[in-house]
Amino acid sequence: MSGLLTQKYRQTHQDWMSLALREAQAAGLAGEVPIGAVVVDPGGHWITSSQNRRERDRDPTAHAEMLALRQAGQILGDWQLKGCRLYVTLEPCPMCAAAITQARLGSIIYGAEDPKAGALGSVLNLLDSPATFHRPQVIGGICERDCRVLLQQWFRELRDLDGAGDP
């Protein structure tokens, strides 16, 4: 029974991460770093989806996670997103990880680890800080390959474009 339950939740996580991946793909096509996020309520219902918009909004805080948390709070009428789940294609940075703890999310589910700025275990673990009073459940590696490959391809294409004019 336990194995069936685990498989059921893994499939659910994959379904929501697939939606986050679609947001990430749209961000990449718009010239943004391809990261997408989805917020789901405690009952498992979709609340909102978002994608990186730093370039379009000219806002350094317009990460997919920040926008999704902001939108979810507005939709629910409360900044405390107790019991909600955040799905994001890349492990959150320190800014986003701090916002996640402030929002009192029940869990954060991410796809690929971020070896440069990951703040949920890859580079540092903000949840281990004594300054962090709320510690959501963290699940990493959901649709990891798809999330990682999307980012790698996008950055490869960006480097190719940047080098196109070089002799």
C-alpha cells in the first residue's frame, strides 16, 4: 500500500511540474531564463502559475516563485499560504527561499538543483538558519532531467547567439 501511495503522489508531483515546465518554456521563448512555478492549494487545486519576468518587468525580484507567491496571496486574500505547495522547475535562490518561508508554504517541490545559487541544499540550506522559523517540506528532483535540459539548452543557445558575431 505504501508503495502505491508514493507512486500516486509522485505522479501528482509530475503533473504539476509539467505545468511549471510549460511556464518555463514560455519564459524562455520570451527571452527570460526558463523557470516556471505553480501554486496548488492544500486540497490539490491549482491556484496560479507564473514564469520569470525579470527582463520584461525590469524587476530583479520578478522570479517565477516570487510572482507565483504574490499572485496566490492576492487570489486567496492572505499572505500566509499555509498548506499550499509550490512547484518550481529550479531550486529556489536565497531571495525566493526566504519568501517561501515567510509565506508559510506547506511544501516546496522543485525540479533541478541549482549548483550556483540553490538555497534549499545545493549551495546553502536557508532552512537550516536559526533565522528561519518556518520550514516547509522540501522535495527535489521531480522531472529533474526535463527541467535541467531546458535550462541547459536555453543557456547554450544564448551563448551561441552571443558568440555569433565573434570572428
